[in-house]
Amino acid sequence: MDSFDEALAGLVDAEVDRYEAGRREGVPNVLGIGWGLVLATGDVLGVQVTSRSYTGSPLGTTTTTSTLYTDVADATTWTSADLVAEPRQLARWVSSALERADVTHVLPAADVVGTDVRFGEDGSITVVLDRHEAGLTSLDAVAVRIPAGDAADVLTEPGRRIRDAAVAAAAFTGVPGRPAGSSAAPAGPSAAPVGHPTGPEGTAVDCARVACIALTFDDGPGPYTAQLLRELADADVDATFFVVGGNAAAMPDLVGRMAAEGHAVGNHTWDHPRLPALAPEQIADEIDRTTSALADAGVTTDLLRPPYGETDGTVAAVAGARGYAQVLWDVDTQDWLNRDVATTTQRALDGAFPGAIVLLHDIHPTTVQAVPGIIAGLRARGYVFVTVPELVGTVEPGARYGGL
Ligand code: NI
């Protein structure tokens, strides 16, 4: 995976250089670089790197997104551009789609069209143009989907390889599964109650009388979220998902499924910035775009989790004005840091107390692997799983819950 690591590091270095060159005195310069998985199937992994910077430009924050792909079996790495044989043809199609949608009438440069290409299970490809790319006057990123038949004509041989992997939609083989028969959960007392200690389906849980606990999953939806939803359904556990708006917009079906299956869904901003570093209107934009993406998926919520748990009076005021309460957490599993099933499980169990909100991230395969063991371990200790709304009840806009 070295070459993939190097390619990712190269992308980040280029963004840092660009930011440093554009820094200005007297304004709050901000750079945030994040990443997310866009494809994980068979031996193929797709990683999107998003850079978000503000250096005083009157156009506001600049966001650029690039997507890299690798085949972990032979450690080959490709940029999106490597996958496109006919960038000019692709640019013409994108341009004509944007014209028809009345987004812009400028022909995007072929190299811009090739920085972020995604692959669908139906063999289609989607070209994502960031807000400031290609002379767009749009207020947001733009995605143009090319149907499978046309897509086949503009892909290179590696591009067809990635497309075929996306179509196969196989389980990602780069992550070892849990060995059969092993459980990451430490053994509970042998006389421990097993199963759901609540009453019949639909009975409200009274957290004043039973030991409630709320599992929360941040930063998705992602490639492992569907598996997590299956695990939660198998265990009959309702949880709370704080989704990133950009991911929710890309995977609305998963967001709809969360709500349909009884989970609570909250707002975790559009692209996960440190909110206190932003101007009030940028904070509002982060929240509002995510509200819209959730609404598109059929979900409304009054719960906001500020990224990194970082908040201040301005964030509280902007959130409160939109009817949002802020939800932090009581138990930090540090799953994003340890990336280890046993450690994540142990931290969840060690930190648990009645009424606690537990922080997990469904974008890490190790976390998703840990969840059945966490549930079994907490159940063995008598805990009842509830969503955050069930735990905190009706919320007060602007107020903070958890982590007090
Ligand atoms: Ni987060």
C-alpha cells in the first residue's frame, strides 16, 4: 500500500502548499483536510480527499475534492484521471449536462473533470465538480452521472477494472473478518440476562428506572454502514447516527434506512470542519446544507453534533436559531485512533454508565466489527439500548446534552 500512501500524502502536501501560498494577513485563515471512502469492494478501495480552505477570498471557502483508487492485491494506485481515456469527451458530456441544468455555460477543463470520478454498482460513472471548479456559478458541488453504456467508451483499462469491481459489489477483502467463534467482548457473568430486557416491541423505555445507554455512530454513512445496520437489526438495538451531509447526499438510501429501521439520525455538518474556526454564516451553511440533504432522504432532526465536539457560544447561537440542540458524548471509545476491535470494545464497556452517550464511528471497519461484542457485553451488564432522543427527551434549542 506504500504507493497509495504516497499518493495520498502527495495530494495533501499539494493542498497545504496551495493554502500556504494563498494565506493572507488580517483574516482568519483556515485549512481543513479530510478523507472518506467512496468505494470498498473486492480488492479495490476508493478514497476521496477533501480540502477546505479559507484565506479571505470574497468567494468564501474553497473546497476541492480528489479521488484516488487502489487495488490492494497488487498495490497499484490510480488517480481518477488515470481511469479516463477520453477526458475531452467526458468534459463535453459534463458540459452539456450542466448547460441543460442551467448551471453554467462554460466548458469545464478536461483536467478538472478528471479529478473526482466515482463508480456506481450499475456501471455508471459520476463526475463531481467542486463549487469553484470550472467557472461554476453554482452554490454547491455538482455531480454529473454518465450512464453505463457511455461510461464504457471513455474508461481506460484500469478504469474498467475499477468499474467491474464496483459492479461486482463484493465484500471488501482488504479487511480481515472476525474469526469464526471468537468474540471481542469479554465474557460477562454466566447468569447474565440475554436478549432484550425491555418489554414488548414498542414499549417505551423509562431511563429513570433502567440502565439506558445510547450508542452513537458519527461521520457516515460509508461503505460499512449497511453492515452495521444489519448487526443492529440482528441484535434488536436502536442507535443514533450523526451523519455528514456530504455523505448523506451521496447515500440517501442508507440515511432513509436508518430512520426506517428505528434509529435516530442527527446532523454532523456538511464536511466536518471545526465549527468555532468558522464565521457565523459558514457555520449556518454547514448546518443548513446538511439539513437539506437529510430532508432529501426523508429525515428531520433537531440534534447537531459539532465535529470534534468543538463548540462555543457562536455555534450554540447559530444552532439554536435553527432549532438544533447540541449532542456531545460521555464515553469516547477512540475507535478512530485505535482501529482495534478489542480496544474499542474494552473502552466502550469500561466507560459505560447508566445514561451515557457512547461515541463510535461507522466509517471504520474495526468499529463495525466491534459492535456485536459491545452490544453483548453491555447487555450482559444489564444495559438497555436507546436512541439519543429516547435518552434526553425533548431538547432545548442551543442547549448541550452529553459530556457535561
Ligand atoms: Ni465526526
